[in-house]
Amino acid sequence: MQSVNPHSQQQFASYDPYDDSQVERLITAADGAFQGWRGTSFAARAALMRAAARVLRRRAEELAALMAAEMGKVLKDGVAEIGKCADCCDFYADNAEKFLADRRIATDAAHSYVACDPLGVILAVMPWNFPFWQVFRFAAPSLMAGNVGLLKHASNVCGCALAIQDIFEQAGFPPHVFTTLLVEGSRVEPIIRHRLVRAVTLTGSTPAGRSVAGIAGSELKKSVLELGGSDAYIVLEDADLALAVQTCVKSRLVNGGQSCIAAKRFIVVRPVLEEFTRRYVEAFNAVRIGEPTDAQSDFRPMARLDLRDEVHAQVCKSVAQGALLLTGGTIPDLPGAYYPPTVLGGVRPGMTAFDEEIFGPVAAIIAADDEAHAIALANRSDFGLGSALFTSDKAKADRIARQIDAGCVFVNALVKSDARLPFGGVKHSGYGRELSSFGIQEFVNIKTVYHAAASKT
Ligand code: NAP
């Protein structure tokens, strides 16, 4: 398993995958750790989770440099990602006990209540695009609930994967409460099937989700899937166009265009289509592309050459299907995995740029005849992760929000995750929720406890 710098294409680290006996030993050790961890108090877990937050904040610069080297994240974005992980740790340290508190329910019993008990060893299969945030938003609630975590991270970010285990160890968590397993995707199946692994969560592509869910289903194990998206941003005639363009540009280019909740389809009603497109292309052309470690650059290489080539193939296919290449679309003559911010106009259903997720800096602009047509186009997708809506009419926004098939609708704002709000999708974007009180309840045994009324003698 190799770490290759996306800018230079130099390999700078390699890791031997763990062999089967090592994996077996670590799963058994994780289960052993669970037997002690499940009995700890929320206060004890919270103290350790706050310590993890402190370790993260102290090591932010170093961890951001690791992300820049392994998957090309711009340094300032890496520092922000680590800060968000630390905030998530604090959030669950503060709230887990409240979210999972016993709930008394009046029945014919003398006393009946619902308790949320931990499940045990939970496997997390994670992607490289937010190598810390994706993991912490699973780990903070799961560990606070009393579960223990096994991480199978993406093969190109082994350094980040090991750093995360190290952070929990430095914070003082007992050994094996959080364990990184260096294994390739092809070796996930026996881990899911392992009798001591109780559930699995995967953040990644729809095909990987389908495979993991199938295996988990055949073992009758719970799964949570956070998969791809092709988020629609609807721009209506009464939108603040400057805000819409600025937000739509930012959301498409976040993390080099490699975010599940990046805006991907821009559905614009005809009266403002021409002006929106002109300003959008202008903004894309002004983006400064550079090395992840260059403070002046707003844009960086993609994470891997194969991913860049896949994006380019999708662009070429869309153009062959009739989409208009308005800017970008040419691979630059650089060694790194660079792809220029690219805008496609005249995109319609049936074209690759409409039907598939493009996981790179490519915007698809789609014309809508009116509001109803815009909603229909937004929903005409296999995906349903995020969405956004630009209008100055609040009542209209609320009405439209309820008609969109997605896990969230942001009005006049960029779609983002927030520890206080549930995050997840519908359709091929997956199922289950992360974050907030909903996320922490995914991997618990919701248990009924019933005390019979004292019998009359
Ligand atoms: P990916 O290829 O699906 O990889 C994600 C993880 O799954 C990696 O750890 C990978 O391991 C593993 N994996 C791949 N195929 C597998 C299989 N058949 N069985 C078990 N594990 C498997 O996705 P990616 O290219 O890294 O990430 C991009 C995708 O993730 C996009 O579709 C994006 O939208 C989605 N994503 C979704 C969210 C969300 O919250 N909804 C967040 C971020 C990303 P290897 O690296 O060893 O192959």
C-alpha cells in the first residue's frame, strides 16, 4: 500500500498490508477491549474524547501536511478539517449522555424504559477525500456510545489511518478501543463476516456500498452507507445571483471538486441562465491552481492520476453526447494529477454529466423551464445526498425543500456537514444518518427493560 504525492507523483511511503493472522488478532483484541469499555461511564469516555480533541488541535499543522502529501489537500483546508474533527469530539463529549439517556415510558409495567446499549466492534470503511473528518464523524459518536472501532481506510492514505489510531492512543484511550487495520478493499469481506464484528459503516462510492451492504445483509448485520452524490443546486429567477454564483462556484471546487456534497448539477431557470453561466465561467477562469502547500493557490491537484483520468473520460463522453465545453476540459502538461476547473453547458438527462457523479472539478449547467421543471430535474437522479436552492422567497423555499428527494436542502447556502445536524442520503446515496443525535443511535441496541407490576397477594 503506497502513499504517492498527487502533485509530484513521487512515492514517499509504503506499507505492508496486515496479514490474516494479524487481522484476526486485532479483531479479537478489539472485542476484548469492548468488554471493558462498555462498562465505562459517559463522564470517563467524555474526558478521553476531549483529550483527543486537544491532541488534534495541537497536531493540526502536522496532520494537514500529511493530508497534503497523501491526497493533495490544500494546507489551510487541512487545518480546518482537523479543527472540525476536534469540535466533533467535543460535541459528542458534551452531548452523548443526553442523546443516549434512558427514556422512561408509561405502560402497564411498574417501571418500563428504553436503554441504548452499545453493540460492540464496529467496522468503518472510509474514503480518502476527507481522511480525518470522515473517520472522526464515525468514531466520536461510536466510541462515546460505548462501541469500539475498527478502521479500514482507503489504501492511498495509510499515513492518515495510522495517525488516527495514534491520536486516540495519545489521548489515553485504552488499547484496542480504536484500531486501524491496514488492508485493501478486496479483504473487507471476511472482516464483515467475522463473528465478533457487529456492524459496518461505509463512506465511499455506490458500487463499494452495494458490495458491503450485500455482505452485511447476508450476515444479518446492520450497515450504514454514506455514498456518492450528484447534488442539484437550483437557481430561481428571484435569486440573489451574485450570491448564487459565488456559492455554486465554491461548492463545486471544494476539496478539488472531490466531495460527496460538492454541488454537481446546476439547474438554472431560463430567465437567469445566460447571466448565471457567464459569471460562473468567469469565476472558474479566475481560479488560481497550484501546489497544495502553496498558500496562494485556491485549487490543487486531484488525489490520484486514475481518478483524474476517470473525470476526463466523463467530460469527453458528455461532450460527445452534446454537452458544450465552456471552459477547461484539457489535461494540463504537468506531472501531477491536475485537472482544470471545467464547465459544461447544455447538459440534459441521459448525458453522463447529468446521470453520473463526476468526482472532480466539473460543473454541469442545466436549463430549467420553470420552478416545477427545476424540481423534476433535481429529482431525476439516482442520487439523493444534498441539494441547495437559491431564491429570495422564504415560503417558496420551504415549499420546494419538502419536494426534493435528498438528505438535506440548504437555502441560499452551501451544503455542509455540521455535528449538530443529521447527515446522510436517500436512493443510491445510501441510508442511515451520521452526526447529531440520529448518528449516535445508529450503532446501539435500543433495548426495552420492563419491570412487572408487583403481583397482588
Ligand atoms: P471507494 O472506491 O468506494 O473507496 C472507499 C473505501 O471503500 C476505501 O476504503 C476502499 O478501499 C473501500 N472499498 C472500495 N471497494 C470496496 C469493496 N468492494 N468492498 C469493500 N471496500 C471497498 O470510494 P473513493 O473513490 O475512495 O471515494 C469517493 C466516493 O466516496 C465518491 O462516490 C463520494 O461521493 C463518496 N463519498 C461519500 C461521502 C458521504 O458522506 N456520502 C463522503 C465522502 C465520499 P481501497 O482504497 O483499499 O480500495
